[in-house]
Amino acid sequence: MMRSRLLAAGTATAALLWAIAAPAQTAAPTPDEARAFIETAEADLAATSEYLNKASWVRATFITDDTQWLEAKANGEWTEKTSAYAKQASRFDGVALDPVTRRKLDILKRNLVLPAPDRPGAARELATLSTKLDSTYSTGQFQVQGKTLNLSDAEDILAASRDPAETKAVWEGWHSISPVMRPDYARLVALANEGSTALGYADTGALWRSGYDMPADDFAAETDRLWGQVEPFYKNLHCYVRGRLNAKYGDAVQPKTGPIRADLLGNMWAQSWGNIYDLVAPQDETEGYSLDKLLVDAGYDATRMVKTGEAFYTSLGLAPLPDTFWKRSQIVRPEGRDVVCHASAWDLDDRDDVRIKMCTKVNGEDFYTVHHELGHNYYQRAYKDQPYIFKNGANDGFHEAIGDFVGLSALTPTYLNQIGLLDKVPGPEGDIPFLLKMALDKIAFLPFGLLVDRWRWEVFAGKATPEQYNDAWWALRLKYQGLVPPGPRPADAFDPGAKYHIPGNTPYTRYFLAHIYQFQFHRAACKQAGWTGPLHRCSVYGNKDVGERFNAMLEMGQSKPWPDELEAFTGERRTDASAVAEYFQPLNDWLTEQNKGQSCGW
């Protein structure tokens, strides 16, 4: 996950001065006035964003009452400013403008995540709530059998434990930290909706859906279309995994039919299932390896993991990371202070001060995460020469997909052999184990990637009231994931708050899109590289021709509609999940055979 450089932040002074100085509204605004407005806004936002970014960095890497106060103050001022600029941009809706100015105005209006109401104190209240929710999550602790655990501890237990009583206790323990968030979250929703309607949107969900170069309703339909392309494969995987869990735990814990118990899948949110590979591995598996073990046996530490990720990008012809990256990043969890461990990539000055923030562990999951997060940093640096408003991804799904695309090569046995981690690339007999491991993360994630914002869209639209938050959450988790909690939930439960991106107010559909784009990018890159073998064995490591075309897309930033940028790299103008199906086709055929005679679905 990246910390996006979205337009949402310093005082409203410049915007308000513009409003005061603007001509009386007796005559229609002119194109020259629109261009002057954009010039003023870009200069002002560029000058103040670095302050916000550094205040946010300090709070995320050193959580105290004081750093929370500083970030909330900076966020409040920034929200006032960008909300004011967004409203001012609407003045020019009917003006005939050159395409660049029109695009900048449109982005200025729609790139707010939580727009503030236009009244004294509202932006500061919104920012204070946002910082409080994020910090409540990041400092969350609970007790199980007399031991105090944080999220990192809980994740380790869920990944390794095969005791359903223990996984249930730990799952419920972590979810006990979030009920206190519900009143604050409900207030935050009300404030953001007030700000969104003032900008002309039906609610904040409609504002979020408007950021994809198409009408908001069309975007919702587009995500439905994409889900329809991959849903049958997910259900095939669900059916197989449920059968293996039933064989392990018995009917009393995991029945043969119906939904899967969420705490049995090795991940706090059941968004990836790779940690239970040992339970679902092909019974006749003769080839296989553990990336966790390969890394440990090779003596990797956290810094070497990041250095290896950097080496992938430089192998494509991209420049090494600056020295400041290594001096200023948080690569491991510091001792003696509270930090936000959720992995993220940062661009603090919109030029060269790029960093990652991780609590890196030496395992396969974080090996992949490193490649992912560095994708954000390389994207950020590629578009640094764009005008301020265009310093972002073609859309937020692109930003997430860049590192995921690289990660598809980085997890192949081909790449692991190229960098000396794996002595021998397994033959075709290793394809099903490899693809099953990938599917347990990539395919298992897709419904979760879709439903998090589906829940928020319902909340923002008033279809789910605070009293209904939890029931609405589990209705969607059942509908899309086929999951249920390990036991009845308390009346005050706020289980959405146990997932970082809800209290962290990070839109989530970007991750669903990224899980489609990455395969589309991968297929295109492998064709460019002249790869003729199975798509899942392709690594573009070291291919500078691919890197040159790839970087050309990255350098565009947000200057063009995303279909133009997709076409520049892939030759295609429409998001297409057929690359997912092509990548996993051997596994899907195998799963269909394994599921014969089973009652699939839930």
C-alpha cells in the first residue's frame, strides 16, 4: 500500500484570497482566468505539501500525542486549502479550455479523499478524527491468555497456528480493538459527505468513483464486469480450499458445504490465504520450495531484501534509489516507540525524497511487499518533472499495480534462480504448486479488494447506518468472499475498523484494479520481451527494452486519461482480466478436476 499524494491538505489563505480577488460574477470567467487560477493553485499546493508530508511521516514513525496533534493540524489546514480550491475550480466548468487546463481543473475537484465542509472548524475536526482513527488502529493491543498482543503478533499466530480455538481467540481479540472507533467513524462520514455534496457529488462514495476518467455509475458497472470475469475462478478455489479445511478440522469446525470460517485462512482479514498452503498443497506434490526458507538460508536481512528489490528496477535500466532513501526510510520496526507498521511508500518533496515505511520481516510475503512498495517510489520519481497536479498515477489502481507487476516476475522460480536464491528452476511438475501458492494470494484477494469500498459506498450513501455497519460488512463478506466470522459478533462490533484502510481512510478499489492491471502489464511485458513459454514462468528481470517502455508510461503521471497510458505500455485501452485467466489456466483446470463431486458455492 502506498501513502498516496492525493490532493487533500495547509491553510485556505491562497484560495480565499483568490476568491476575494476574483472579478465579480457578473461576467463569465475567461480561459485566461482559469489558467491563472491553476498556476496559483499549483504553486501554492506544491509549496505546502512537503510540510504536510513530513508532519505525517513523523507521526507515522513516532506516534505520540504531540505528533498526532501536529499531523492533525497540518491535515486540517491542507484539507481547508484543497477543499477551497476544488470549489473555486467549479467556477470554470462551462469555460472552453485547452485540454491540459481542463484536466487539471477536473483533477483538482475530484482528487479529495475526505473533503471538508466550508465552515469554521470543520476541516480541523475532520483531520483530528482521521488522525485519531489511524492512531487508534496502529497502537491497538489486546490480551489472550494473559499475553498482550499487537497486530504483528496476531498475524504471526494466525499464519502459523493450526489450532482453531487459538485462531478464534486471536481473531476475536484483534477485532475487539475497533468498536471504540465507530462513533468517530460515523462522524467522519457525516463531515466528508457534507463536503462532497458541496462539491456537487451525491456523497463521498460518488466522489471516489468519479476519479477514473468516466462517470461514477459507469465505473461501478466496470468493476462489476471485471468481477464477473474472475468470480468463477474464485469460487473454484474457494470450493477446493474449503474441502481441504474440512479434511483437516472436521465438520464441527469447517463444514463441507457453505461458507468458510474466516480465522482458518491464515490472514487476519482472509484477504490472502498463502499461509495455509501446507494444508491445501497437492497431495502428490513432489516439487516445491519455501521462499521463506530460501531467504533465511541465504542470510538475508531486511536491508538486503530492499536492496534486492532495488536491483530488479535497476536491471530494467532505471536509476538507483537516492542515498536519502537509505538514510531516511523505516525499513525495520524501531524499538521503544509506537509506529505505523502497515507498509507504505512515500514521496515527501515531489522530487527525490522517496522512502518506504515497513517493519520488514525476512519472509516471502515481505520479499514481495518490498518489490511492490518500491514500485510506488519508482513511479513517484518517474513523474517528478510533471506539473504538480499531474504528479500522480494514471489512476490509483495503476499506482498499486506497478510494483505488483514487478512482483509477478519477482516471485517466479525463474527470477529466484536468476538472483541465486534457487539453484534449479522446477520443471512442469512444479507448475501446480507454484500457481496454487500464487492463487491463494492473488485470486483469494479479489473479492476482498472489491467489497471494502462496496461497504463504504453503502455507508456514504446512507444505506448502512452506524447501527448497521457490522451487519452490512458481513453481508458483503458472505456475498463476495463466502466467509463468516468464527462466532457470533457482539452488538457493538465494528469489524470494518479492524482493517487498516477503514480507519486510515484509504480508498480500496485501487487494489482490486491493481490485481487486474498487474497481469495485463505482465502479459504485455512478456510479449515485448519475446517470451514464448507459459505466462506464469516469465521474468522480465534484466530486460532494458521492457524497462524503457515501462518508464515511458510512468513518466506520464496523471497527465493523460488512463486508457491512453494503458495503451502506451500494453497496446490495449480497456481493463481486461483475461490475462488473469491466461496466467492461471493450468491451475483452474486442475481445480475443476479436484472439485468433481463437490457441492461448490455457498
